[in-house]
Amino acid sequence: MTQMMIGRRRLLSLTAAGVSVAALGGLGSRKAHAADTVRWVSPRGTVEVLDDYPYWIGKKFGYFGDIETTLEPGPSDATACVKLVDQNQADMGYPSPGVFSLGLAQGIPLVSVFQMGGADVFDFAFRKGEKPADIKGLEGKTIVLGSAGWQSICDPMLKAAGVDITKVKYVDGGWPAWGTVLSQGNGDAALSWEGWRAQWKGQGLDFDYFLGRDFSKLPANSFVIRKADFEDAAKKDVYARYLKGWAAGLEFGRINPRAATQIVMEQFPGLSSQMNPAVATESMMQLANVFGGRWEERKKWGYHIPESWQLFFDTAKGIGQITGDFKVDEVVKNDLVDAANGFDAAKVKADADGFALSDDYKKVNVEEIQKAI
């Protein structure tokens, strides 16, 4: 049974207009005795992107079982997703390592339970012809961000790559306009990420890039939950079954990227005005490359590489972004990874191989896209 829930933004807009929660019929509340629910919140101000393709696949094919799920956009403040989890307004967040560590430094009791990005997902975009010879060329430059909080993403990444971050400046270009800000001649570079760079391409924002996966050894975004929930056996079981749905969706996307892309584009028809099937599939495949990144070390969906996280914590502390010492094994957990990968692989393969592609997606050449990205 699917439970109807009203988003936070919609609730705020209605109550601001004088509509009471009671008049809404309690759409914002959960059933008094709901079985298992997981409310996931994005670090982005939108979910109308290819980034979450494993979720939409899981929803379509029932990979989440009887768990009631919601996927919600977060406020444009990148740190909000961990705060919402801490405040019980969400069950699971998807922060960058920088935002996650800032939450830990503030005393928020969280643990990471599923590593989505095996390789670093973040990139730096430049106007055509203005990309420096190497990443150290960002010294003395101004980087445009979609949120001021994104500096916590850039600084450790650049520092670990040997950049003197005291010589780097940042400007908040605002969500979702920061790419346009760069294209109009403001700043020298902009933070981006895999999947999003293809979406920018679809919008006519064609940049040159330094790809994080080529130079960074830091981890990317992961799924975090409250530490108390992790220590609760019943809730831990719910999250394990929930993550199995994501892992199955990731495996489906690996087998049939065109189908994964078509499923998301059918979920959000408005994206078709920004990306044709080829560009949309390129966006999905950029993401899939990162989600499956460093596979020879990880071997399973969701597995955290402890050494990568230690490097991140050491770097973040070294630049003064965080204080205190975090023990990786206390805040980064692989305990749920085996259960998450216990999906029915034969069913997922059959679902992926048997998916009926539209004529437009049948024409997309995934081999050529893979060569290009």
C-alpha cells in the first residue's frame, strides 16, 4: 500500500496561505501503525535528475518489497540533509563526505551505511578553452558554487590533490543557476558532478572539465542514518532491506543503462526538454561509472573503502574544516552491505534484459557513449 505524503515545501506553502494541517487531512503524517517506512532526502533542491535512477527502478519493479518509501528534494543548503535526519524529519540523507563530516563535528550522531559513489563524483567545469593544464591551475582562481556550503566539498578534494586552497576563492552562484553564472563569464570554474555535467550539456552549457574520478582518491556521497537507528536491530533490518532495493536498481542500471534512463525520463517527462535520449543516457552512464567506481577494491554495491575515508578525515582535519578525530570504523559502516547485495540477481537480470525500450532509446548507442565519457 502506498501512503500519500505531502512534501515539506508544499506544506509550508499551504500553511503560509492559511491552510491548517488538520484541513489537509493529515497528509503529512504517517499511518499510526505503519509497518516499515523510509523517508530519504536529497542534498539537491530537486529529485528531477538521473542521479537517483536506482530508486526509480526499485520502485517500478518492487525491489523495496513492502517498505513504504519516499524520495524528497532537500533545501538548497547542502547541509540540510543531515540536519533533517538528525531532527527526525527524514530517515536517510545523502550528503557529501564534507557535509557528513561537518555534521559529525557538530555532534550529530550519524553513521554512513551505504557508499553510493565508489569514485569521486565531483568535477570542475571551465569555459571552453580556459581549462588549466592541471588541477593546480585552480590556484588564484574563483570557483562558482550552487551553495556556499559546497566549499566543504571542494577544499578537501583540492587539498588532497596538492592545490594550495588558500589561493582559491569561492562565490555562491545560487541553485540552480551557478552553471549559467560561469557560462556568462563570471568566475573561472564551477563545481559540478557526474550526471549533472551531461544535464548541463543538454541545456547548452558545454564546458571543459577536470573529472574527480581521474585525480581524486576521496569518497563521494553516501547514505547516512541516525546512529540510534543503526543500533536498533529492528530498524537496522528495515534499512538493510531498503538498501537491497537500491543495490538491485544499481545492478539493473549496470546491465541495461538505456532502460534505467528511460524509466527516469518517464517518471519526469519535463526532463525531455533538457535532454534528448542520447544525452540523458550519457548522464545516467556518467553516474553509473562513479557508482561502480573502484570496483576491484569494493566488489559489492554500497561498500565503503576505509582508507579512502581515512584520507578524507585526515585532509579535512588538516585544513581546519573539522576538529576532533573520527574513527572510520565508528562512523562508516559496511555492516549492511552483504544484506543489501542479497537481492535476487536472476530476477534483476531478467527484468533488465526483458525491458521494452521505446524506439527512441533503441537508437541510443551505449558503446559510443561509454567511449566519450
